[in-house]
Amino acid sequence: MRGRVLILVGAIILLAVVLIAVLMLGGGDGDKKEEAAATEAVEEVGAGEPTGQGTPAPAGGTGLGVENMVDIVIAIQDLPRGLKIPEDGVGLQPWPERALPEPGSYFTDPNEVIGLIARTDLFRGAPILRRQIVEDLRDIAKEGSDAAAILPPGLVGVAVPLDLSGVGQVAYGIQDGDYVDVILSFLFIDVDEAFQTRLPNNLSVITRLESGELSIGPPRQGRQEPSTLSPEGVLIGPSEATQRPRLVTQRTVENAFVVHVGYFPEGGNFIGSTPTPMEIAAPPPPPGEATPQQVAATQPPTDTPFTPAIITLGVTPQDALVLTWAVDSQIPITLVLRAAGDVGSTPTQAVTLQYMIQTFNITQPDTLPFALEPPITSVRRFDIGTLYSFLGKLVTEEE
């Protein structure tokens, strides 16, 4: 009897040991499966990081946040113009299929690039395009300008003038290779729809003489309105000679690529070259002071500062028309510098006087029985060069 009890207890213990072992082994497999799944997820997230080697692209874009990738050749270090591309200078990088350069313009095998010569400066992380490399140094001069070589696919180059004060181009802080947005300022006036001339129109009173003939009075500017002062009404004219324009400022072109700041050198090869200074005529000295020639005779010569008067931007063909229209319309152009790598688009609202009042809660001041002396007739402004009125009249003194 005691022997049977011992055998039964032993069988129960053995069964418990086997059950524990099965549970432990099953849990380990689950951990390994979870670890493998996590590893695969990390690899998918980091698939876009440059490694210098080929990385298998996902088979499809059906997963959430996953898109088709294509391995293309990029520069994994900065490669200056004229350098023979070394083996360790290029590698493969998974690139989103939707953001690929123009078909046929990029490489998928590093061996096709190694040993060729960089026609332009190739920057780390950027795709290498066929038009950016040549087989012989002598071919560099036969492949067109540097500007055409560095323009991103789909963009065209257009030149616009710069404000020599530096206000409209971030105080001359914009450099080749930057990206900028374009802000335009418009002045609107009211015009006669038929004449297309500035309002108000000139009015002439027509009367019939006793002889029956019509008499046309002298032209007067204003509008006729009924009044108790006269049975024929009165003519209300403007108190100022011209109509006050209404200012509207809005961002127009976004993410324009800065091809080159300043004039291009002869031959079109400007990458790596030193810009030519622009000579600016000095203003005449005040009476009684020495002339610039007299000052130069007593001081050591200094370098002429580089003051670019023109800039070439890479934009879409439609935006090139926008900029050309702005230049032909003599509209002030302001360039704002974008942060490096910022390719996003932020909607903006046109800024007018009404926008400023409503957005910043600006209240109209009350009329008071007292005022300041001397009277405040204008706000402070910086002297940024020659000022022109809205009509194009040269402003030389306070009016």
C-alpha cells in the first residue's frame, strides 16, 4: 500500500516538472518572437538612414507609414569640383520613390560613378546625377554652365534685382545653395473702369445759354452731390492732389533655390570662385569736408565690399512667370531665408491695415484738447537710399 502511494506521488511530481518546463520553453519562444518583431520594426524605421551600403527596400507600401524605397547612389562625403570620385566617397541610400530625381538622371550602382570626375561640388547626402559628373577634366568646359548643372530637376533659373540697401535680401546673408521665400508688396488704388485712370474723375458742368448753345465749364476734380446750399448741388473735391494707395503684402513664391548671388563670371563657371566686388559711387561730401579723393590720399586702400545687385533663383516655370511679372511691374521684392532642410509649406494671410488692426487689437486714439509740440507728422524711418513716391517722383526732402 505504501509503495503505491509513493509511486502516485512521484508521478504527480514528474507531471508538475514537465508542465513547468513546457511553460518556460513556450514563454521563451514568445519573447524571441516579440524581440524579432521589434527588431524588424526598428530596421524599417531606420531604413532611410545613409549607410554607404545597399539596403533592401520594402516590398510594398501597404504598411502604415511605409512607402516604396529605391536604392540610389549618393555622396557619403563632400566631393569638390574636379575631384576623381573615390570608392569611399559614394554609397547606396534608400530613397522614397515619390521623391526620386528625374528618371534616368540618377545611378543605382556605385561602380558606375567611381573613378569619374565631379563636374560640380557634390555635397554629402545628396543624390549624384549624371549631369554632375564627367569622364575627363576637359569635358567640364563642354557641359554648359554651372548654373544649369546644379539646378534641381523641374526648376528653371530666373534672375531678379536686389535692393542695394540689403533690406530685401536678409542683409546680404543669402548665399548660393540656400532656399528662400519671396514676399511681394502691392499698392492698390481706385481707377475708372472705362478710362483705367486714377479716381476721382474731372467733372465739367454743362449749362445751356439763353441763345440755346451749350456751355461746358472748366474741369474740376471731385464728385457732384445734392446739397441744401444750392439747388444744383455741390461739387466735392479731394483735399489731396493724389489718391492714397492701399498696401497689401503677401508671400508668393515658396522654397526657391538660390543658384547664385551676383553676376555670373565669364564662361559660367562660378562654383568655388571668388565674387567680383561691385563698385559703388560714394555720395558727395558735405560742404567744408574733404572729398573722397583727398581722404583716399591719406588713408591706406581697402577692399571694395561685395555688394550684389542681382540674384538667380531656381523656381518652377509658373513661379518664373510670377517673378518676371513682379519685376516688370516694379513691385518691391523681399527675400526671406529658409532654415536649412526646411521644405515644409505654411499658409499665410495677406497683411493689410485692416489685418494689423484686427490681429493686434490696435485701437484708434481719441481726439484730445491738447497735443505734443513739435507736432508728430511721420514715424521714424531708416535712410536706406533713394526714396521714390508712389508716382515715381524723386523724394529729396521732407514734404
